[in-house]
Amino acid sequence: MAFARSDRRRKPSADEPVALKLLVAGGFGVGKTTLVGAVSEIRPLRTEESLSEAGRPVDDIAGVEGKRTTTVAMDFGRITLRDNLVLYLFGTPGQDRFWFLWDELAQGALGAVVLADTRRLEDCFAAVDYFERRGIPFTVAVNCFDGAERHAPDIVRDALDLDGSVPVVLCDARERDSAKNVLISVVEHAAQMAAGRREPATT
Ligand SMILES: Nc1nc2c(ncn2[C@@H]2O[C@H](COP(=O)(O)OP(=O)(O)O)[C@@H](O)[C@H]2O)c(=O)[nH]1
Ligand SMILES: [Mg+2]
């Protein structure tokens, strides 16, 4: 039988790909959909809706006036980092009124990207809090928009009051290689945190 119970206990062979789940979070219009689209090998599944007049009072588009669509449920993409390492990317909905979806999305997530725009840094506070509270490893990726002032990663780290171990990187969410580096940072950080948990410091 194709899905016999014993199949579930089957040990994966060494060359079988490992699939890891990562979340891509951050404020409205910070570039989550752009990042997932830039790295995904599959046509990203998007659930964009036109920003309607009705949504205007709630969808704060100040600073992102060019934005005509919004992700109502989520972005989904896939990238193969190495032959045997596949990442599944889930973009979280940016608006506070979709927070109820986060706990479902966070199930089984290895780590997360928190995208930040230094012009609206406060928009990523909620995502940072969320992952800190749940102990989910995350990298803060500053999406360097054209025309936005550049700030050194350490300045952003201080402004967000991040733990020293949290990676802060600069990126361009539209560039595949740049976005890929962000994902690699998350995977490495998650691996380090997991190693730290396995070998607690002897004090
Ligand atoms: N200049 C610039 N524009 C960007 C960048 N990333 C995203 N955008 C634009 O910013 C807008 C919002 O991006 P989007 O990915 O939809 O944001 P989301 O709400 O976080 O999914 C879109 O019009 C993007 O084309 C970037 O790195 N630089
Ligand atoms: Mg989006």
C-alpha cells in the first residue's frame, strides 16, 4: 500500500533532500512578496488582492504609495540551496488584522526573515517580538530601498534592541543573490542556535 503506516517510520536516506520551512515576515510593503518571488524556483503562489477603497483606512500605504496590491493570505515559494537542502518559504501577511494566521504558519518553522525598512522600522517590531517570544531563530534583513538612507547593521541592531547573536544584514529584496544570502543567514543562525541548545554551556 502506498501510504502504509510503516512508511512513516522509514529512515530518510542520506541523499534524500532535507526540506526546511522558513517564514518571511515584516511590515506592510517592506518587500516580502518581492523577496519570495526573487528567489523562488517555482512560480510563487501569491494571493494578492487589489487594495480597495474600502481597505484604505486600514491599509496604511503612506510611504508605499506605488503599492496597488496586498497579500491577503500568504506568499509561498521554494528554493534549493544545495542538492540536498530545499527551503520552503512562507511569507506572512503584513497587516495586523491577519495575525491569527501566524501561529499556523509558524508550526514547524526552522527560522524566519524579518524584513525591515529603516524609514519605517517600527513596522517590524511586532514580527521581532513574535519570533523572540517563541524562540524561533530569525535574521533581520534591511531591505535597502532606493532613496532610503543607509544605516549600518549595528545601528539597526541597537534600534531594534536585538540580542547580539541575531544576524542583521542589508539586502535588496529584488535581487536573487541578495535574497538568497538572507536565507542562508537564517539557516546558519538556526543551525548555530540548535547546536548551542544541544551543548549547554557548563557553568
Ligand atoms: N526600490 C525598491 N523597491 C522595492 C524593493 N523591495 C520591494 N520593492 C517594492 O516595494 C513594493 C512593496 O513590496 P512587496 O514585496 O509587495 O511588499 P510586501 O507587502 O512586504 O509583500 C513593491 O512595489 C516592490 O516592487 C527594494 O528592495 N527596492
Ligand atoms: Mg506581500
